[in-house]
Amino acid sequence: MSEIQPAQTPLENTLILAWEKQLGITPICRTDRPEDLGATSLDVESVIIHLQHALGRDLPLELFAPLAGESEAPRIHEVAQRIEQHSKESFTTSSPTCTHLTPGNDDKPLALLFVGAGATGVCYRMLARELSGSFDCWAFHAHGFLSRGIPDWTVRAHVKRHLTSAREHIPQFEQRLRTTPATVIGHSFGGYIAIFASFALEEQGFSPKRTVILDSVMARDGVSVADFKTHPHPQEAEKTQSKKRFSKIRSVVKQLRTHVHIYTAGIIMRDVQTQQHIFWEQAVRIQNRTRLSGVPAGSIVVITDDNKIQQPLWEKLDPAPQIVHVGGDHLSVLRDMRYVPQVASIITGD
């Protein structure tokens, strides 16, 4: 046990937990090579998929493979170093905020997919695979998340940037919209962006065929979208406000650090997991300030078991959306193959 070296960074800990879950072995330490523990190439692929969802970004296979001239795969802490280096290189290189998930589908109707907080188009890969027979899928993520840039501070600013990006990167974007209406999709915070993107497209004369909101959480006074399940009733939220104020007084330094991180998001380079947390926090603040009065006509809201308490809030909107229930939790609609095909069928209307 004296030789076991625990994680020294949050990213190393995330890697260790992923491998312990995949291999069913514990404890695993930072200097272990997964292949020495019996990991196969399929295990590596599974862990990469898990990490891409956990970190909200694409991770090339070569980060986990032996370097040129080497025969042994990297140790866990070496993989963590490679991921951080890959992130630094990405941050200092300008990159688009959209991802083409279905290359070769230019002849199919467009599906515009807006990602949730602290993620990129990688989160939609499973769903895009299911939709590839019907759509040409393009995903959009926050400016400043992967490469240096000033982030957007309102939902409408996100929409403006994403539609500008769509015109720059999607071939014949407006012509395709005139020929066949697009389907607009958003998960979590991305659901808010999808709603306002649909309104914006309508104003520009490109009314979408369908708007699908995947398990987004509506903000309410006194309850953050981040913890509405902990305090589902306004009176309970009111009781906890004094406790929260007291805890804030005791952690002023921590609060100030969080504010500094958020207000320098996209400008100062952070480690991978801090960057994700910052953009998650920033999106939560935007979502808490945004109030929905209605949704585009014909909209569908997919609600998971995890968030079924949200249904009455959606039903109060005018116009109200069609509500469809699926099982699982908030992330199941994107990465659990028990539910992803069902979500794809809802989107296609099958």
C-alpha cells in the first residue's frame, strides 16, 4: 500500500475513477498503466467516451496511445498531462464554435443542436449517429470554452453568435433553410438557446420545422436551476436563503475566487476541469436570469424521470409545448443507448 500513489490533480482523479469503474479494480494509482491491469482496446474506447462526456470535450485516441518509437502505453498521470497540453494548444489556436457531426449528409435537412453548459458537440455524437439517416447535424458550443474568446452573457448573444457561425461554416445555409426547414434541438442550457434560436429564425423568415428541448430546467424566483430538486418549493428555498447567506460570509474568499474565474472565463487559460466548471457556472447564471413566457409553436419538451417535477412549469407557458416523458436522468437522453433511440424517434417524428 505504501507504493500506491493517489491522484495529484482533479483530472488524474477523474481518470483513475473512470478506469476503476471500467476495470472493476481498486485502488488504481496515478502511475499505473491500464494495459498492465488487463485493459483492452475496447476498454480504452469506453473510457475515452466516458471522459469526453465528463470533461465536455473531444479527446483524440492518440492521447492514450504510445508515442512514436515507444512500445508501452502512457501511465495515467501521463495521459492527464497530455490532455492538459492538448487543451492548452486548443486554447491558443482559433477554432470554430460549431462541429459538423454528420459529414457527407449535405443533401439532408439541417438539424441545429445547441449543447448544454460546459460541453461541446461531442456530447451529441450518439444522438447524431441515430439521426444521421434523416438529418445533417451541426452542434454549437460556447465561445471561449475551447479556444480563447470573450464568452456571451445572454441567451440572445449566444443565439446571435451561433447563427453567425452557422452562416460562416454551413455550406449554403440560408438556401438550405429556404428549401427545407431546419429542426432545432437543445439540451439543458442549450434548450434555452434552441428556443430563442427558433424565434430568431422565424423573424428572419426561416421558421424551423420543429423545436425540441431536451430536459431543460426552468428558472424560478429563489431557486437556482442548479439545485431546484434540492429545494423544489419556494417556501423551502426561502428557509435556506439565510443559511446560504451565512455560508457565503464564511467563504468570502472562495466566492470571490469563483467570481474572478467566471468574469475572466475564456480569457485566462485554466486546467481542463476548472474550465468546464467555470463555463457551467456562467451558463447557470444566464439561465437563472432568463424567464420563458412561451415557446415556438409545435415545440416538444422531453422530460426525464430526473426532472419530472418540471412539467407543471412548462405547462404554464403560453403557448405551452408538447411534453414527452422518457426514463433515465438528465444525461441519459444523450449517452444512454436505452434512451437515445427513443429521443431520436421523438425528434424525427417517427
